[in-house]
Amino acid sequence: PSGTMAQLIALRIWCDRKKQPHFAMHATSHLALHEQNAYEHLHNLKALFLGDAKKCLTLRDFESAPVGFAEELSAALIELPQRELGGVLPTWPDLVAMSEYCRSRDVKFHLDGARLWETAPHYQRSYAEICSLFDSVYVSFYKGLGGITGAVLAGPTDFIAEAKIWQRRYGGNLYRLFPYVISAREALKLRLPKMNAYHEKAVEIALALSSIDGLNIEPSQPVTNMMHLTFAKPASEVETAFIQFAKENNVAGFFRLQPADDGVSCKAELNVGDATLDLPTANILQMFESVLKKS
């Protein structure tokens, strides 16, 4: 029923099979930042971190790892897209090369595909083709799609048989799941066809906002429907300005901004969904110009 459960189960299975507790991931992985180190406390697994925490994971990060690094690994996990970096993605050739690197060294390649749905417009490939690069895949039905909740873990038949046992051990066999199933099916039907439109809108918004002084956009040209915005002002001032704009114009912006690394600026994540899609880009530009002028 949850992605946290699904991914820990996947890693546990791959590590058990190789009798090696080490797996690799990027420092911005959800498992590293938002799960209280559950992989270690629940399964006694050990994480080895790859790449630069501020840059997208690449094949070079695997190749430049210390000698013997791959031999220590049972699995490598990659998130597509990398949310903490603004939704960036490795190039398709690089992703294929990472998959080949892992498979040639008997390292299972696992996809944190919580937002997999948002990657297809950039890669211009089917979800089946993207997933074929991995030994196991997790997808979410609420991230990007807007379902109530829920997740799916996919992999080989024998892998799923083991996963079902771990699901029972976790207490993950909830008595009734049909509301989540119905919601997931409707979300797929309603929003999956809109992923290209979400991405195109994100690119359009980023281009419009690039003209505003005091606002930084990462990535400057979004590759998904997501981007990170950094305001050159304190969070309290920007939040107050957004609240005032919402009261006056009945259009909500950001109400919970996070302090940026410099301790002065603040940042927010912009995800394009149905509501943003329906809002003219000129109106969005007006909102940000007004907020930065008043804050």
C-alpha cells in the first residue's frame, strides 16, 4: 500500500539473494532523506552514496566509484525524476549505460518510479521501455496522478512471490483496498494522457518566469512537469505576499516556503497539474511579479 514499504522490500530481497547488505543510491534519495533510515533500522542494510548531492546521477558516478565498489553491491537504486534537484533526468543513453553497468556486474537495478509517469514526455519512450532497463520497479498512484494513495512493486515472478511474503510480514495486506484501486484506475485514465501537456506548460511557465529579477529556476528548462524556484528574499516575506495575492485575486501560490542554503533566500517546488494547466501563463507571471514586488 505504500512506496516506502515497496522499496524496502525490493532492496531486502535483492540483498538477501546476494547475501550482501550494501546497496547504492544518490544522497537525495527518498530513502536517505525522508524515511528515518528505515533500510538500516528495519533490515540492517547499508547504503553507499553515489554522485554529487547537487547533480543528477550519471554513469560516470558509477565508473568513478572506488575500486571494488560494484563488487560490494547487491543493488543500485535510482529515482526518476530526481525530485530534490527539480525533477532532472539523466539522458537516455546514460540511463541505458547505467543499466548495462549494473547488469554486467550482477548488481540489481531498481527504479524509484514514484513519478515515473512524468518522465515519458522527455524520453519519448513508453513506460514499458523505460522499465525494461530495471530489475524491479516501484510506481505511485498519487504522485503525479492524484489518486488517493497506493503503490505497485513490479519485477520477475519469483521476486514478486517473495515480495508478497514480506508484504504480509509488514502488515501490508490491508483488508479492503478497493477504494484505492478504483481511485488509481480513474487517476490513470484521467491524468496519464495529460503528461505531455503538463510538461509543455512547465516549460512555458519557466520561460515566462525567467524574466523576473530575484527568482531563480532549476532546471531553467524543465524536463518534467516540475521545477524548483528560489526567491532572493526571506520565506516570511514571500509567504505573506503570496497570501495577500491569494486574498485579492482568488489564486493560490505558495504558503510554505523552505529556507535556501544561503540562509537568506527561500525556495519552493512548482508542479504543474490540472489547476496550473487551466491558469493562463500570463496570470501566473503576474502573480510572481506582484509577489516579488510586494515582498
